[in-house]
Amino acid sequence: MEPITLTTERLFLRPFGPQDTYPVHAACQDPDIQRWTVIPSPYRLTDAELFTTKLCPAGWQDDSAYGFALVLRETGALVGALGIDRRSRPGTYEVGYWSTKEHRGRGYVTEAALGSARWAFSSLGADRLEWRAEIGNLASRAVALRAGFRLEGDQRSGLLNKGVRRDAWTAALLPSDLGLAGAHPYVPERRSPRPGGAPDPGR
């Protein structure tokens, strides 16, 4: 797929390029980004260069991953990163993101998550957008919930981060959650009430 730029109320979501190497390197010195994401630690300038000039363009070229730099429309300042990766199951993608320390708490990543989700559902034919984060990553979870993702449970040993397997929260967003039509019909499970009208606690 040809790289594209998405526009939201306050942001441009554009492909990463060489101009982002130094801002990405600076942002990823943040201990919280190194702790909760799978980026290398320590994070060197060569890691940022590899990410911005090779890994991100390659993902667009082979339609495996779509990486976006989140930049302010007014100033062009980098406020975060967001990626949508194709999963092995047809129509299923996974979203991940981080925010620069100085721009947190302003809703930028939530805005980007919603904008990229609409694009994934309308342009990629996604029927399901998944989110996973290590249990304890409250900031990432808060973004997912504000964007409308529905928590679906915990995965034991669900993430591999720097050679250590960790438990993960999981959630998903569907086209219908945003009032959009999916690529395929979706028939949700109809839960049968228990006698007396009480819900079945096992379902």
C-alpha cells in the first residue's frame, strides 16, 4: 500500500521518515516507553534510524504494518506513534501506540486511535481491531477504553517483552462500535436468560 496521511481534529497521522529519527530517539529515552513497549533498552540513535527509515517503510511496502507519526497540525511537533499490524487471522489487525512524555494527558493518542480505527475499517477491510498491553499499563488501557475498545479478558504469558513473557490485558474494537459496517456480517452471541430472568453467571 502507498503510505498515506490521515487528518484528525488536531493531528496529522503520517508515515515516519528520516526527519523523525532524532525526535523518536529523544522521545524513547523516556523510561515509561522503554518499560511498557517492546522497543530496545537502552534505545540508541541507530535504533531510531532503523525504525524511521527501514522498518516503517517496509511495513507499508509489504502491507504487514502501518506506522504513523502523530504530529500536531499547528506546529508539526511529534506527540506520539501509532502502528496497525496485520494479524494472521483474516480481517484482524492489532493497534499499538506510545505518547511523548510532554504531550500526555491531552487526548492526542485517543484521537489518533479513533482516526486510525476508522481508516482500518473503511480502507483495510478490517472487521476487528485488537489491543493488548501488559497488565499494569494503566495509561495504555485508559486510551483503549476512551477510544471504545471493549475489554475481553487477560492472557497469561500474552506478551514477550525483552526476553520476558508477561501477562496481558486484551480488548477489541469492531466497526459496529463506531457505527460502521464491517466487511462481513457479524452475528453476536445471544445470551439466554436463566429461569426467573437472571443472567447466566457462566456466560
